[in-house]
Amino acid sequence: MPSRSLELLVGFFVSLGIAAVFVLTFRVASLDSVGDSGSSYRITAKFENTGSLARGASVKMSGVRIGRVRDIGIDPETFQAVVTMEIDGARNNIPADSNLKILTAGLLGEQYVGVEAGGDPEPLKDGSVVTFTQSALVLENLIGQMLTSFTQKEPKAAQPAEPAAAAPAP
């Protein structure tokens, strides 16, 4: 029967490997709160440019994840990006005048929404619209601006006019 115990041991490790891949998949997909029945509330903000911000991206305050981006759309009147975020209900004391920024994790990493707390005693609530926002910093735009500033020729200094030749006498 050593063959039977070997098969059970191999089956156990294969099952353990499949479970590890399953957990890793949820972690990479940022679904580590799947099955969490905690309360949450939604807020929205408008940005000029969201860069490569995607649904499911983190919303962080002081480096701690406090929520997720749930939807990104376009306002048909202002043509700005409208980002809807779902914030953990335990974080119900974030000041209403907080500032939202689209930041990048690392030089070319994924983008997330960063929250800088304001000073308003009134907290954000379900349905709140955050007005203080800063759009994503797009690396391609920065490189383009830098290249154009280097290639623009500086205007030459005004050179003194040469003295006019004396007109011949008639």
C-alpha cells in the first residue's frame, strides 16, 4: 500500500497548489475583499485626465488602502472623466474638503487614487462629490514638453544696425 499513500500525498500537494494559485489570483486582481460584507459608501470626483487609472484600482490615504475605483466615465457636459469610488464604511470620518490625486506606484507602475485629508469637520458621505482633484501626470506629455523646450531656438539678441552710408551730394 505504499503506492496508495504516495497518491494521497501527491493529491494533497496538488490541491494545496491549486488553492495557492486561487488565492494569488484574487490578490493580483485586487479582489482581496471578496466575500467581505462590510458597509461602504460611494463618492465621485471629476478629473481632466485619468491616465491609465482602471476599475478596481486602489484608493489610498497615507499609503493605506481605504477603497476601490468602481467606475470611470465621461461627463457629457464638461467632457471630464468622472471617477466613482467605493470607500470602506469604517473610514467614515474623511473630511469633505479632502484632495484627490491620481498617483503612480513606482516609475511605470499602476495608478491609484491618493486622498489627502482636508480640514473640514463635515465628513464625506454616500453620494458626495469631491471638488478638489489633481489629474494624472502623463509621462508622455512631460517628455513631449521637455523635448519641445530643448528644441525651441532662443531668440537672437538684437544686433546693432550698421551705420548708413553717406548719401552722395547732388
